[in-house]
Amino acid sequence: MSEALKVAVRCRPFNQREIDRDAKLVIDMVGATTIIRHPDSGEEKKFTFDYSYWSHDGFETDENGYMRPSNDKYADQTKVFNDLGVGLLNNAWNGFNCCVFAYGQTGSG
């Protein structure tokens, strides 16, 4: 096991309530860096994680509801699983204690 902890953040698409209220997108992700922009001043705060996953847009929904990437920026479930899940499962199979702590906005999916 080469690492003890990985930190990832993922930006989801707007939900219907946010769309109905004309919510303004204030997040961007470039590589492992997440950028938050003040909606009025444009001031930026940058945070670097092990992974910053962009899933806000850049996808096409197939007939099964799967959101398939339509550009290179979009991180689908397969990308997240390959980056985080595979190593976690391998470590668990090798006898290491493993844990996934996931936190999300209530109702975000």
C-alpha cells in the first residue's frame, strides 16, 4: 500500500431547483485543482486535492440513465472507480482496513 489517504472532490450537475433559480456556476476544476470564484467580484480561491472530478457538464445521458462523457473534462463513474475504487478494493483483498467517507449535499444524488 503506497498511500494512507486520498482526498477527492467532485462537482455534480445542477439539480432542477438550481436550474429553475438560474444558479450561477462558481466552480471550475483544472487537473487536481478546484477553483471557487466569488459570483460578484470574480475573486478566486484555489484548492488542490489528490483528485478534482468535473461532472457538472460534458456528458450525454444514455437510455439506461448513465452519464457518458462527451468531452475529456467530464469524470464519469468509471473514471472515479478506476482512480479510487480499484486501489481500495485491492488493499481490502490484501487484508488492509479500508474506508470510504463520502459527503454530499442533501438531495444532490
